[in-house]
Amino acid sequence: MDNMINGVFKHETTGTLMKKGYIALQETYTAEKAISHLRQNVQGKTNIHYLYILNADHQLTGVLSIRELLGASNDEVISTIMMTDIVSFPTDLDQEDAAKIFRDEDLVSIPVVTREKKLIGVIHVEDILDVIQQEADEDIGKLSATGKEIDFQTSPFLAAWRRLPWLILLLFIGLISGGIIERFEATLEAVVALAFFMPMIAGMTGNTGTQSLAVVVRGLVSEDLDFKKSIKLLYRELIVGIIIGVTCAIIIAGIAFVWRGSLTLGLVVGTSLLATLIIGTLAGTIIPLLLYKFKVDPAVASGPLITTINDILSLLIYFGIATMFISKLM
């Protein structure tokens, strides 16, 4: 049989999700006989929404809803009223792909067939809800750079070992931030007030990037993203970044002006925040889209990585603008 290893279906495929609780009818049955067969076999079965029609070779040839069966006259032959445009699964389809088909087709159950089109099981939408939850949990693990193989039962040493590669990578990337601060040490010494706003600039940029990343990853689960949709999403996130940036920039510029009595400092901090929030939003959108384009799971574009990259960009922008206006800040 398809997709079986030692009599067992491969993990996380439609073969492992399917249930045997379905009702099949011969396509030569009349509606009256089909209803009688349904009454005799429905006991003990749940989620019977569709009846599956088989030919003499036990191949799936059609699907019929119970409502349509009850609306037919007694002498109508099943083959004349059944739907022949069948949505079915092979036994080796990945469960995440199956979930997308359920979403696109808007069905409550889908049959599973062999290569010979013989019906061997049915998957209900309730089973797919569990799959969606499982895949979402895995994506959350990737977004937080912890890895999908860590759960409550994982030992401390194993959990640490699986997290360390990400954190060591981010550690070295973070050293770049230190180099940037050292490079602009003279600017900091000249205007100590700049240091007060530095964590806020970097933190806000990382936050907006992580928000956009979460929106994109969640959207990729529910959408078939093409180039046109990607451009539309990127444009929308740009507008979102501008709106958020302008709002936050006005607020922080006002705070800086009231606190230090310096209009220039307010403009430097506000402009820096505006620019970094726009860049952070775009980075959180573009990176997962690029990964999706190159057939890589976008969820691996983890939040910590986006945050670290945005830290570097925000510091460069902040100190770059401050250096340009250093003579007016002093």
C-alpha cells in the first residue's frame, strides 16, 4: 500500500490522520436502497456528512451529501445524482498541505484513496484543527528561536543545547552593535542625553519587526501568496510603518523637547525613531517573504534574529543623524 513503512504510514501524513468511520454505497444503488443502507450502517459512526460512491472495483467514483440523497426520488440511481468532481487525498500528503486544502475547498471531510483510487479512509475537519494547532505551536517555537523539538518533557541540557546555536549566532551579531556604539563614542560623550533614548530606539525597532514577522508567518499559513499579494502586503506594511513611525516620533520628540528644552534633540530622536520603525517593519516583512520565495519555512526567520538585525540598523541611523547635527546639539 502507498506510503507505508513496515505496515505503518509515515508520520504527519494523511495516512496517519484518516479514520475508517465512513459509509460507502455502490453506484448502482437506487436512492431508496441507499437510504436503507445508510440506516443499517450509521450506528456507531460520527461526522457522517457525505456518502462515498464506489464502482464494482471498489474505486471511488463519486460523493453524495445526505441532504441530496434525501431529496432524490426513490427510484433514482445514485450514479445519476452523485458529484463526480471529487476532492481526495493520497496517503502520503503532508498534514500541513492537507490543512491548506481543507481551507481552500471549505469541506468538512475529505476521502483518502490509494493510487488505484480505492477508498481507505476519511479525514474530518476536526482532525485538521488539531493539525493546525500543532503546526502553529511549531511555528511559535521557531519564531522564538527555541526549536520545535523542545517541550515540557525536554531535559534542561538538551533544551540548552538546541537553543545555543541561535543564541551564539545572535551573540556575535550583537557585538556589531557594541562596535557601532564605540564608533560614535565621541557623539555620546558630547551629548550624554542621546544615551537615554538609545534603548528605546533599538527596542521599538525590534518590536515592530517582530510584529510584522508574526503577521507574515500567520498570513502564509492561511494564504497562497503570489508576487502580486506579496507586493500588496509589503505596501500595506510600509503604510503601517509610516503611521506608527509618525505617531511615535511626534510623541518622543515632544518628550525630548520638554525634558531637555532642545528642539534639535527632539527632531533628532523623532526623525531617528520614524526612520527605524519604517525599516524595522519592512525588515520583518521582507525576510520571511524571501524565505518563502526560496522554499524555506518562513518561521525560521526568528524574532530574535530580526530584533538583532534591527538593533544594528537602528543604532546606525540614530547615531548617524545625531552626528550630522552634533554642532547644534552641544
